[in-house]
Amino acid sequence: MKYDSIIIGGGIVGLATAYKILTVKPDHKLLLVEKERDVSLHQTGNNSGVIHSGIYYKPGGLKAKNCRRGYKQLLDFCDENEVEYDICGKVIVAVSEDEMPYLNNLYERGIQNGLTNLELLNEKQLKEIEPHVNGMAGISVPQTGIVDFKKVSQKLKENIIDLGAEIKFNEEVLNISKSGDGLNVTTLKGDYSAKYIISCAGLHSDRVAKKTDPALPLRIIPFRGEYYKLKPEKRYLVNSLIYPVPDPAFPFLGVHFTRMIDGEVEAGPNAVLAFKREGYKKFDFNLKDTYETFTWPGFINVAGKFWRTGFGEFYRSFSKAAFVKALQKLIPEITGDDLEPGGAGVRAQACDRNGGLLDDFYFSENGNVLHVCNAPSPAATSSLSIGEYIAGKLFDKMN
């Protein structure tokens, strides 16, 4: 069957891209193929549901630009499609004097990224917002919110079907090849032809990209993030979202507290090297995934730079007491008895050959093929803007 374009991957970025293409060109014949039984079952469906403000990201970078644009588009989409969300705000907390320069840098970065009404807080002001928090200073970020991105994804799915797209589930992509003046996508169930291919394959983005770009200069390294939940009687300890000042050398935000849209409060995540790309449990293992991680030259460099941090993350994974100790930096009252097991997600982190952990969105183009190779947080918040960006690239090629 022939299509104008085929999108590979039914996470929120693939869905948003399809939505943006079809809202501009309703007659565009589009197919979305997904290897799972439904949309958004991996990164999108296992994140903590935070609508990010854009305070963390390097001014002028793709994350900063798309997060700010995507933020407004996401809220508009939720309003139009009756998806519940809550702009509850958050605080970023400095617990020691050596974190103060990083806190001030975040504040300035937020201003540069166009955030308004940010407020630097002293200890007293911090406790007025979050009475149980421990910190010497903080930033109030009123734009941060919460939503269920699985529900957003389902609404995107409904919209793109209404706009005429086809979605085929349980169809893992085996190959992408040239076919006459177009391209051919081979899945477990069949072959489909199109003039343009867009891959948004998340945890498998490098593998799909290498089908048309064998020299792709990066590899996905999977990191599992594990959560605890506060027991219902302890949820009063957290009013909204409480984040630490992140380590600027490590592309993760540190363990934090997130009040979710259903009222539950998550505590976490850690960031543990996963031995399976879709490994949500501690002992999940896949030989191919592990081999690809450990034989990538960049990973050796990452391990050399971050082995102490990595060991600490593994230790917290297996020691609830160590996890609790990390949480107590923000809320000293927390005890192990206040926590119950939560869920886990796996983040697809792109790593280059030199050991650089890519900190921005990364796209690879090859003829009429575009691959989204690195789209970590805030990709869900940014998804509609990313989709608009990709749709613009597609329309430029079509013209």
C-alpha cells in the first residue's frame, strides 16, 4: 500500500507529529506503525506526568524553544479535548551553600527562556509554599503543571484517526529500503510504501535510524527510573512539586516529589543503568541490549566519568534506606514506613562516541527520511511543538 508518509512509533512525539501534519494537510495519506498493542506504552506512558516550564534548558537550544512553544500548545490541546491538567507550580530547592550558584544560574536561565513570575525564595518563603521542605533557598516556578500523558496520547490517537490517518499496531519495523522513487517499510506483517518516512522510535530510535544511516554517531543507553509513592496518609507532606538543584554534569534532575493528577505523590526517580531497553524491573535483562551498551565506545567514557554516581544510583535501587536518605535531603520527616513501591520508567538517553550524553533533542535527516534520535524530557511537554517542527521539515521537502 502506498502512502504520502509513514510515521514509525506511536509514542507522544509520533502521535503529535501525525496530528500536526494532518491539521495542516487533511488530504495527506498517512500511516503510523507501532510495534505495541496501543500507543504510548513505554516512555510516554511511564513518566511522572509533569508539564515542564522550560527553566532548565540551555537558552536557544531545541529543548528550550520547543518546551516553551509546546507548553502553550499542550494546554490548548487539553482545553479543546477536555483533558484534565493542573498548573500547580513547583519549587526548586537548594539545601546547601554550594548549591546556591547553580540555583541562581537556573533562575537566570528561566528568565532568558521567557518565564515570567519566577521568584527567588528565602527559607521562610520556601516553607510558606512547602511547610515540610528542608532548604535554605529556592525558586518558585508557577508555570509547572501536571497531566496524564497517557490520556493526552489517547486523544491524539482519536484525533488523527478522525483526520483520516491509519494506525497499525503489533507491527515492528524490520527494514527501511528504497523502492523506485519512494521508500519501503517492512514490518512483521507486511510492506508499506511512502515518499517520506519519519521515525519516532524512542528506546529503539538508534536501531531504526541505522536502517538508513548505518554510520549514526550515537547509541541509546537505557536508564531506568524507579519511584516510590507516599502512602495516602502522608501525602500532606507535599503540596505540589518539589525538586532539588540538579547536578549540572548529569542529564537527570535528581530524586524529587511529584503530586500527580490523580492525587498520588511520587518520590523519585533514581537513574539506574538498565540491562534491557524495556526493562522496568530490577533484574530484567536482554543480551542484545546489554551487549550494545557495553560495546559502545562512548559508554566506556561515560562509565569512567560517572562510575561513582552510577554506583550510588544502583545502591539506592537495592537499598530503600539509601533511597529514603536521598529523599530526606528535601523532606527530613520522610521515613521508609511512609513509602510504598511505585512504578518505573526507562529513559532513552543518546550517547555519542566520545561519551557525551546528549542534552538536547537530536534529529537525523537522510534524503526523505527524518529520525528523531534523542527526545528525552521534556519531550512530552514539547511534543506538539516537536511535531510542528517535523511537519515543517516535511512540508519543505514536499514543496
